[in-house]
Amino acid sequence: MYNEIDFDKIDIDSKPPLEEPARQYYFIERCRERVKDFEQKNGRLPKACVTTFGCQMNARDSEKLRGILKQIGYEEASEGEADFVIYNTCTVRENANTRVYGRLGQQKPRKKKHPHMMIGLCGCMMQEPEVIEKLRKSYRFVDLIFGTHNIYKFAELLFDRFEAGEQIIDIWEGTDKIVEQLPNKRKYAFKSGVNIMFGCNNFCSYCIVPYVRGRERSRKPEAVLEEIKRLTKDGVTEVMLLGQNVNSYGKTLDTPMTFAELLQKIEKIEELKRIRFMTSHPKDLSDELIEVMKSSKKICRHLHLPVQSGSTRILEKMNRRYTKEEYLALVERLRSAVPDISLTTDIIVGFPGETEEDFKETLDVVRKVRYDSAFTFIYSRRTGTPAAAMEEQIPEEVVKDRFDRLLKEVQTIAGEVCAVHEGTVQEVLVEEISGQDDACVTGRLSNNLLVHFPGNASMIGSYVKVNLKECKGFYYIGELV
Ligand code: 5AD
Ligand code: SF4
């Protein structure tokens, strides 16, 4: 286990070990020497900042990067103060890429002023060959560029950058490797994301993820369980199991196991109080899983179930492999098994060929399901995906109009759905001091809604009963009971 490694005992005069993670421990130690040099020269430790774009998988990867940086000796700082700035990028929609180029533009003059500064780029956007081409040509000031498959080699790549003194680019096309036991630094002491699988095999026709995250690979159940047990010993009581499609967990293991079976094993970990997971693909959500959710005391009453579109015709073009009716029937089964379940979703508007009729089908699903909240996206054309080559891309003003109408519908319904819990007493996990009022804390309900109520920092990480006095649309104002 990495927290039992005595880094001082690593012999850095010997050759780097070939096996992982020992090899990375070795390079962490080698990087540490560089940090010590920096400290001697500057009278302070160097500062680093990891900025995350995109999803929870990226957020979890960033925790790993922060863990490695901490072990190397970096202090955490804001982006504007850091000697080493790392952007962990997303490329699911074009505007994610645009934002990264914008940030790089901001860092360039800073780096000119402070030449010792380093800039790193990693994550999904780096898996796109056109991006690398552009960075190679026009962004020579970026020091270190790596992708999603070799993130575990961060320490080694950083060391290579120190040695080479010039831009390092290392992108892999894929991997079947999962490296366990690397350092990581959690954002919250009491809850944590836990990867259960990587990659995606679904190839929804609009989505770039299978190309940048590679084929589906599940972590071994023993590794997942061991990590969660270790986390609970460290004070964690809530885990979020992460994967692009958790419902197909275990299919690629030597001894296959279903996601429902994995959940049952996780449920047995005594100190654990709450289990969440995302993302669920409707086509793979089994009745076995619904049964497990129904009888579970720990699985939270929330399911994120991306619908993407309400039109069977568009769903087929999206390669989602379910119809509108099948999706609605699934919601029905879920609701009859777990009546108080909160449902959230992702919806794309303006997919190629989407007609007003198709869009109305989407509105119809929204009205029938009555989601607790929905992430609505304007379709973004991603090079290399089948949808990018489809004819009938929808004009911007039509998409914008549909998007506004959808958002209004989603928000009105979500406000009504949220309000149904008003006046009830619920158990919440206290997460942090409220951003709006220092005298209040913010807690999360099992169904993922937030409640602000009077409290103080000593309550963070504990479970308390709160009266949900007033619904404010998407959150509550409450009081301890
Ligand atoms: N355009 C718009 N939204 C997209 N998503 C994935 N690819 C695209 C795209 N090309 C959305 C889907 C997915 C969420 C994470 O991002 O709704 O569920
Ligand atoms: Fe993309 Fe579909 Fe895989 Fe989700 S399931 S990551 S939308 S390809």
C-alpha cells in the first residue's frame, strides 16, 4: 500500500525498477531532489495547481495528480500563484477545448515573466491528434503533455521534463493496464470517488469518449474493495463509484462479475454509510440492479440516467440502443421498486437531423419522467465521430431556441419536484461551510439535493437530521432537529 512506502528508503542511485508502481515511487523520489534544489535556491517550496475540466472521472484523476505532486513536495496554490500549472482537460464538447486554449493564453505572459514556471496538459483533449499538432506548433511554451492512458506515469514524465529541459509529449493510443496504489490527495476527508472501470465501448455516435478514453476495462473487485476499505479506515463514509458505464462493470474481468454483485460486496463494508455511482447507461441497467437498489440500506436514492433524446428515431441515430418506450418502462420499473428515487439525466439538443417533432418527443419524456434535474447540452460536432459526418446539421438559431425551451421546462419541473420534500426531516451528510453564509453549513441528502442550515465546521463529515423548512428551487433551507 502506498501510504506504507518509506520513500526515503528508495535507492535513487540504482536503475529505475521496471515494474509498477515501484517505478513511479522511484521517480517521485527523483523529482523530490529537484524540489529540494528549488527550495534551497528560493527559500520556499514550489507551488502547484491542478485545474480540472469536465467530469468526475477527471476530478478523480486530478486527485491522483495532486497526490503525486504532494509526495514530490509541491505545495498547493491557486492558478495565479503556482510555479507549476496543470490543466486536466476535457474534450466532450468543443467549448471545453476553447476554454483550455484561453487559459493557456493567460499563462503565456506569466511564464514569460517567470521563466522557471512550468505548464502541464493532460486528460482527454490530449488524445486528439489535431490538438497535439496544434500544441506542438503554436504552444511551445507548454512543458509537459500527456494523455489519459499514461497518467499513472506523471512522476516519471515530470522527471523526464526536468532532465530534458524542453517540451515533453507522451501520448499513448491505448492501454490494457491499470496501475494500482499510487498516491492521491482527496478533496473531502469523508467522501471519495472510486474508479471501478475505465473507458467505454458504447460508441454513441456523437461521443468522443471511446476514442480518447479507450476500451472498457474493469478494475478487479478485490482492488475496488481494498481501496474502499482503506478509505473507510481513513474516515470516508460515502463513495461514488465511477465509470462511463457502470452497468457493464465486470464484463471484461477474467472472472466476470455484475455491477449488482459488486455493489452487494461493497454494501458489506461496515463503516461505509452511503454508496453512489455514475454513469448508468439505460440499455445495461438490469433488473438485478434494481432489486439490489431496492433492498439496499446504503445505496443512495438517486440515479443519473442519461436519456440524451426522447425520440426513438434520434436515439437510433445516436446508437443508444433503446427506444423512448423502453426508457420510460425502465423508469417505471425503477420508480415502482424505489418510489422515492430521484432521477437526473443528460439531454442533447440539436443532434443532426433532429426535427421539431423529435424535439417534442424529448419534451414529452421530460414531462413524463419529471427529473429532479437535467444537464442540457447543445450538440457539439466532434471530429472523428460518426455524427460529425452526418448530413442535416441543425442551424444554430434553431438549436438555441430548442435549448431555451428545454431548459425552461426542465427547470420548472425540477423546482416542483424538489419542493415535494419540504417539511420533511431527512438525514444529511454535512459537507462544508455554506458558500453564502459563514454561519451555515451545506449538507447533502441521500437523493443528492443540498440543504443549507445553521451550523459550524465541527459538523463537517457527520450525519445529522435536518428539517427541510423551505425549498428554494434547487436546494433547501433547513434546521437541525
Ligand atoms: N455534444 C453535446 N453533448 C455531448 N455529450 C457527449 N458528447 C456530446 C456532444 N458531442 C454529453 C452527453 C453525455 C454527457 C457527459 O455529455 O449528454 O451524457
Ligand atoms: Fe460517450 Fe455513450 Fe460512452 Fe457515455 S456511454 S461515454 S455518451 S459513448
